[in-house]
Amino acid sequence: SQQGEEDPQALSIQEGENATMNCSYKTSINNLQWYRQNSGRGLVHLILIRSNEREKHSGRLRVTLDTSKKSSSLLITASRAADTASYFCATDGERGGYQKVTFGIGTKLQVIP
Amino acid sequence: NAGVTQTPKFQVLKTGQSMTLQCAQDMNHNSMYWYRQDPGMGLRLIYYSASEGTTDKGEVPNGYNVSRLNKREFSLRLESAAPSQTSVYFCASSTGTSGSREQYFGPGTRLTVT
């Protein structure tokens, strides 16, 4: 069963706008990661946030984590056409061991030039 | 560095046929993984290898076998392919240390079973 669920499943915005994607999960986690997948390609790691962190930035990416609500959000600011991709959250849990990472079903983002 | 490579990129099998998907990484990673990706299902873990010489079942191991041939290579075998195994298969690797969870993915193998 999937640990993470992204919301919305699809998102379409104009270039230059901000894009926000959310991830909810069910059980306690050690870390939460976000990955990007361009069409027909493998996943690429974007950012990791640890369970004791609340916010993290990397370039145009901002990730927040609320462990009390078991949710995370990924914000992409000033979006570009090249940001068009699917975005997945992935969690590794306290019981699952650090080796196993569970992926959500993804948010498909389309950035219109 | 090539990163994670997978062969073949595409494959069509008939029901009952067997095949092996190959994966290799050149990053000296300890851990390797096999996932399948289906529409609306995200990625599901089939098998993983925490370190050379060990393999463990993931979420959906039925119908598959794996071999960790050495530190670089991790293969996935379908002994008797079924239409339900039509999917895109991804291999991934990671350092396997507690301080680093990032996984590096190969380009995928698109498998169709008729």
C-alpha cells in the first residue's frame, strides 16, 4: 500500500506562477523526499527533509513538513516550462528501516509557456 | 559516470516466456532496488538489496526473482511472464548509509506481456 498521497493529482499553471503540491502520509517517518520524473525518464531526487525539520529550501524549491498533520508541501516558485513533470513524495518510516522508501502516486504538473 | 544503467529499454514478451532485466551502477553504492511503475499506482518496490550478498522482498515480489551478482549489478528475472507484469521497471541505487537516503534511478525498461 502507498504511504504517501499527493494532492492534487494534476496541476496546470502558467509560466511564472507558483506551483504547490501536497503530500500526506499515514505512519511516522524518519525522512520525506521529493522526486521529479520527466516523461519517459527515471526519477530524480530534488530535496530531503528530516522529521525534525519544518522547512527546507533549494533554489526555487521550498519544502515544508508538518509531522503533527502527517503532511508535506512542495512549492516551486516562478515556474518554467522545463518544470513540467510528475512530482513524487517518498517516505522512509521508523519501522520500515532506512533501506525502504515508499513512494506516492504523484502530482502531474504542466507549466504552460 | 554513467550512473545507473538498465537493459533493455523496451521488451515485448509472450505469456509464459522468461527474461532477465539487467541493472548496473558505477557509483559504488551498497544498496540497490527494483521498482515497477503502473498508471495511478506510483512506484512499488519489488525487491531490494541492502548490500552485496543480501536481497529482500518488497511490496510486490510475487512472480519475480533477483540476483545481486556483485556490488555493481542487480538483475530482475521474470520466470513465466504474465500480462499483469506489463509495466515500466526501474532500478535504483543508494549509498545505503543512514545519513543518505537519496536514490538514483535508471532510465527504465518498458515491458509489455501479451
